[in-house]
Amino acid sequence: MVNSLRTLILPAFDTLESLPSEYAAWTDQLSVVEHLSLRGLDHSLAITDRSIGIVPTGIGKSNAATTVATLCANPAVDLDDTLIMTVGVAGGRPSLSIGDVVVSSAVVDWDRKCRYDSGDDSIPLKINPYTEAGVFELNENLIRVTDRLVSESDSCHTESVHIGTNVCGDELWHGAETAHHVQWLVEQHGLDSYLITEMEDFGTATGLKRHNRLSQYLSIRGISNFDRPIDETSASENMFSDGFEAGFQIAISNAVSVAQLVIADYNT
């Protein structure tokens, strides 16, 4: 039996100690009628009565790319007309607010770089000459539709939804100095200031690109924490404080709300 999906939702994880589930944010409100176990997935694919598929990718680019490639290649899943969406949380610049939502216009790979000891005040990074360009620009039409739906909605605050660059990396970093380096890398790709940072979307986009499905992809993420301290607290103290992820619940809730607008429009 082939399962034709209208929408595929890709949260990062189901259970993670002390944090709300990105996966359950969907399954708790939708009617799941089937759980499909596929070789290559760490988690079953939940399928709803509205032909919406939901599966956690796992944290990190390798997990995300493997999950997406498995789904694209398996004959039990038909993604020909599927809207494919990452919906989750992210770190954000302090110029934004906790709970704001970012729709990604481009995804930059933070890990495709050379890092070295500079011995001076210069930025100790170069573009890695041994890898392909580390940036994917996403479907402008899907982004425009999302922007329009938000502006027409009574349930979303337009000023809290932004469109911009997303930086993806397996390295979990925090602090103003590293943020300065991240901005440098983004500018090398001819992009303006990044808005959010996360750990899966470049892997997801790579898997989709290999299967000629990148044009079907949309990334919507809520800001759960800032990528540097906003007071005199040190980066290490701030990152490992009890309140670091206090914005997680509002971040995932707001991201899901924006994604629901797109799903409702796509399924009509």
C-alpha cells in the first residue's frame, strides 16, 4: 500500500529530558490513524486522517538527512505532491523576542568552514575549499504564501513572524564572539544578518535536494532562547542555567500555529 501524504511534518524529537516534545505538539491535536514503521527510521511515521505525516528526524544534520532520504526513497510513501515542513524551535538573535517565529529564506551550514589559530584579532575562519557551497535558498513562493497567510490571520501577530536566514550546525554554540563568527560566515555567502540557529535543516535540505524535492520544503521555527547572553552573565553560565530553555513551550506553540495556517491553505 502506498501512503500519499498531503503534508509531511518534521519535528526534531519526541522525548528529550525536561523539554516539551516537538512531535507531541502535533500528535496531541491531530487524529493519528496509522503508525508506519520503515527501515532506516528511528521512529515510526504517524499518519493522520487528513493524510498528514509526522516523524521526528532526530537531532543533528546526519539524523535529519538520513530520515529524509529514507522517506524519499521508500515506495510505501508518496511525496510527489507533499508540502514538507520542518516545524520546531531555534536559538535567535537578541534583536528578536522569545516566541517569535522565523520562516527561513535560506539555510547556511555553519560546519562547512576552516577554523585555525589566527594569533591576532582577525576572524580565524575561512570557507572550506573541499566542500560544496554551504547554503540552500528555499522556495520563494512558499515563503510568500506563508507571509500572506500570516498577514491575513487573526490568530498570529504579524510583527512576531519574520523571514530570514537560518544557520544550521552540529556544534551547539553560545556567545557573542561565536555569533560574530557566524555572521561573518553568512556574509561570505552574500546574505544579510542571520536570524536563527538550529541543528537539522541543512541536513533536511540536503536529503531533499538529492531527491529533487527541495522546492517542496518550508522551515518554520520559534525562538526558544537567545544565541548569546543579554546581560552580564557569562556565556557558559547562561547556556547551562535552569532557565535557558524557558521559552521552549511558547516557541513550539507559535511555530505550530503558523504552520497550521499553511497546512490549511495547502489542503484546500
